Amino acid sequence: MDMDRQADVVWILGVQRKLYQWSQANPDGAWRDMWGWLTDIRMLRHAWRHVASNRGARSAGVDGMTTDKIRNKGEQCFLAGLQAELRSGAYRPSPSRRKLIPKTGKPGQFRPLGIPTVRDRVVQSAVKTLLEPIFEAQFWHVSYGFRPGRSTHGALEYIRRSTVPHKMGSDGRRQGMPYNWVIEGDIKGCFDNINHHHLMNRLRARVADKRVTGLIGLFLKAGVLAEDQFLCTDNGTPQGGIVSPLLANIALSAIEERYERWTDQRSKARPDNPKAGIVAARNARMHDRTAGRCAFLPIRYADDFVVLVSGTQENAIAEKLALAEYLRETTGLELSPEKTKVTAMTYGFEFLGFHLAMRWDQRYGYGPRVQIPKAKAIDFRHRVKQLTKRNSVGVSLGAKLQELNPILRGWANYYRYCAHAGRVFASLDWYIRDRLWRWLRKKRPKTGAHEVLSALLPSRVRPTRRVWREGKVEQYMLTYTPVCRYRLAWMETPDFAMSSGELDA
């Protein structure tokens, strides 16, 4: 079985590399024959393994089937039947089961999640495997969301590096700012309102196999089942579908296309120097700023994006209105007038849960700073407080630490690249330690303070520090997390983007 798995991976990687290399060499072409690869049993087996190993494998669609139930009936029989349906043209996707997920930090607000059936997830995974290398070769370098090897930290570091002033004053300090204003983009219900016609046109420009594009069209029109009521999906891609983030990126690439002059002048790219267009765009931004003309630089993470503006506030407001009209025409999406704001860089803005602003330093002058928003630290304290209330004293200290530690470790890893993160971590460590002390006092009201403090033991990680510990389980200290600046070089390159010579698939 392991040999079959390795053979499938090697074959699929060869197919993906072939598609990626072709897409790079033919930026205006459309691949014509993908159906044979899509319905190959090796592709379906690979897609099944991806779906079965996913965190949502136990979630059932409208048919009530889970991966465990399919395993009990037989994986091979399931995949053979699915292959036969696809090749005969009898396959039709089922409606997605709608589930409302509470929005974090927004009480009373919910995000509609569409859960496809397992068979639909397998087909969507196979479709994504083939489409991803074609479009990944053409996606813009300022797009970071739902792309292999990219993350929120990469987007933030790109903004930070782009806003570093290069002009030095007579005192040796950095004077002026390359971008004075920022447009904070907020799209109304992006996944629910993408225009199918515009999306399919963009898809057909790169994929000419009508059976593949027709299958994607069926997924878009499959509908949603909410509380036993069928709802048509005339617009949008259901959140929860495996292929939905890729389709959203395809549609939202229109944002980068609007700013091609300042982002990537692709007409100037050459086979021997593929980054020539990016260099030309960077020079265009510099020349326009020097000449007093307006320059724009977008950075996008899925449907969250900002546009850095070098110009006046009036220029930024005019561009915000023009961008709203442009998005309406090209994607069918609308910017929220209330949430789409024009903000001064010195005031700062929030993006992906971080606060970015230009700050004046007496030693170096102006510089960008990525910080942990105060509201996020307050929300984190509130979450810890809810987990250490009187109604949770029925568990042991070890069980409580096992509940808290993954939350502490995840929060620290997310914010470890911020300026002054160590100070915030130290403050939160003190608060968590105090909350656990209060929790233990509530758990053992008749026990003396000295006896309660006996659970404050030397850390197994750093013996010089005392932490709350029970057996081998101890409190995770946020200050254990190394704090540093994120580097763009840490972003990984997808396997299919690593050329290994001539390929045949």
C-alpha cells in the first residue's frame, strides 16, 4: 500500500510540474486536455487520501456519509464507482450542508459554512490538484492567502519592507514615508457574492477542457441545503469547499491586475529573467513618487487586502471609489462603504489581526512597526479568564493545563514576529499564572495557601523558573517562544514549482 502511495505521489508531481512549467511558458494559453488526468484512479486515490486525512474527515454532507463509513464499505469500491460516474458523465454534485459557525470576537454573528459530501470533496480535491499549478504560475507575488508555502506573516513582512523609508535627512535619520495613506479593503460577503459568469470567464482563459470547466460550473450551481430547505446558489462559492479558496483567488486576482504598473509589469518579463517585471514595477513606483505622481501597491490575503497609496488623502479617497466600481464590474463584488477606510500610515491600521503603523524613532527616524493590537491581548485575557472560572474546577490541574497549553502556544507562535512581543508575552504569563492561582484557590477552598503553592514547581524546560505543574504536565510560558522578525526567505516553494528537468506524465 505504501508503494502504491509513493507511486501515486510521484506521478501526480510529474503532472503538476508539467502544468506549472507550461503555464509559465504560456501565460496567455489555455490547457486543452485534463479530463484523463482528473479521472485517473491514481488522481482519485491521492484525492481520497487528502480528504480522509483532513481535520474535517468526520464531517458528513447531506448524504450522512463520513470517511469512516466509506472505509468500512471499501475504499476501492467507492473510488471505482466514482471514477465510473465521472467517465460516463453521470456524476452530479450534491448540495452542500450549511452549518453556521460563530465568528470569533463577534457575538451573535455567524459565518455560513458549506459542507460538501465526501464524494464531492474527493472530486474537488482532484480538480484543485490540477488547477493549482496552472494558476499558481500566474498568481501575483503580492497575493498570500490560501497559497502553498505562503502565510499571513509573509504578507505582513512584505508590507513592512515596502514601507521602510529610503530617504535620509541631514541628521542621518530616515525622513519622509514612501506611502502616506492606506486603503483598507473590506469586501461584502466575498465567498457568497462572486459572480459566476466573471469567474468562469477567467477560468476558461487558462483551462480549455470543457468537461473540467463544466464540472466546476456544476459545483458552483449545486446549491445549499439549510434546515431541510434547498437554496439555489446563483452567485458565490460555498465556504468549506476544497476548491473554493482557489476559485476565490482566481476571481480576486483582478485587484492586482488593476495595479499592474506598480506591482508586476508582466510584459517586460523574460524567460531568462522572470522577475524583470517586478523590478520594473518597483522602479515605476520610485519614479512616480519622485515625480510627485500617485503610486499604488496592493497586498492581499484571500479577500482581505490593503492598498498602499503614495499621494494625498484626496488621491486615496478617489482611488477607493474607483476601485469599488472596478470590482463591481470585473467580479460582481462590492466594497463595504462603512468598513473600507482610508487611513494615515502614522495612525496605523489593522490587517490580519495585527496593527501596522509608521513610528518615529529618535535614533533612526521613521520606520514601520508590526505590533500586537491591544484589543487582541485583552480578548486573549478574557478567553483565559473564561477557561479558569469557578464552573471549571471539576478537573485536575494537569487537565486544565492540557486545555490551556495549546491555546497559549498557538497564540504565541502567531504573534512572535511582532515588535515588543516579548513584553506582551511576559505580561500575559503573569496574568495566566495569577488566574491559575485563583482557580486553584476556588478548587481547594479549605486548603491553605502554602499547600496550594506546592504545585508551583521548577519548570522541566527551564529549572530556574517555577511554573504550575502536575506530574509531567506544566504551564506553557509564552516567553519560552523565541521572538524575532519574520523573513520572506522562509516562505516555502511548492514541490511542483521546483524544476527537475524534462518531465513526462
